[in-house]
Amino acid sequence: MKQAYAFLAIVPIIPFAIVYYGYGALIRDRKRALRTAMDVTTLMLIGCVAVLFNRLFSNSFGLYGILLLMLIGGGLLGNLQFRSKGEVDVKRVVRAVWRIGFFIMSVLYVLLMFVGLSRTLFAV
């Protein structure tokens, strides 16, 4: 199980495509399949970005930093929702943080992968 997760986390486009096309064919709703694929891939991206961060910067703060930023983002969104509506819909806040995390983790994945590869290839 650990090795399967490691393989899928290294190339997160694979689980995204599997879930998107598989779930899309099953339910015939591409919009819902896209959201589900994003949700599954976010888990893979968090693990991969945390490991890339730890290896590039020689520390072990990657996963904790990501979780901390997601908690802070959830608190800020919850505060914004409370100030505008007077109540907090926790499900919507968690879903928003998770989906925003997908886009941020995707950008960080590409950026950190590029930096890591360039460091490896052009190490002096």
C-alpha cells in the first residue's frame, strides 16, 4: 500500500486521470468527476509537496507547514463567512480550503519538482 501511494504521489496526474475518467464514466457527470478527481489528487499532492520541500530544504517541516497553512486558511475563511453571514458552514469551509489547496499544491509541485530536477542535473 505504501509503495502504491508513493508511485501515485510522484506522478499525481495518474490518479487524477484514473479518477476523472473512471468516475466520470460511472456517473456520467463530468463536473462532479472533476471535483472528485481534484479531491483525491490533493491528498497525493500534499504528500509529494511535503517530501519535495523536506528534501530541497533539508528539514522535516513540509507536512506540518502545509497543514498549518491549511488550518490558517480555514480560520480566515471561517472568519470571513461568520462576518458576512453570521454563522459558519464548516463543510463549505473545509471543501473550499481543500480545493484551494489543490491549486496551490499543483503549483508548488511543479515549482519544487523543477527546482529539484535542476539542482540534481546541474549540481556543481
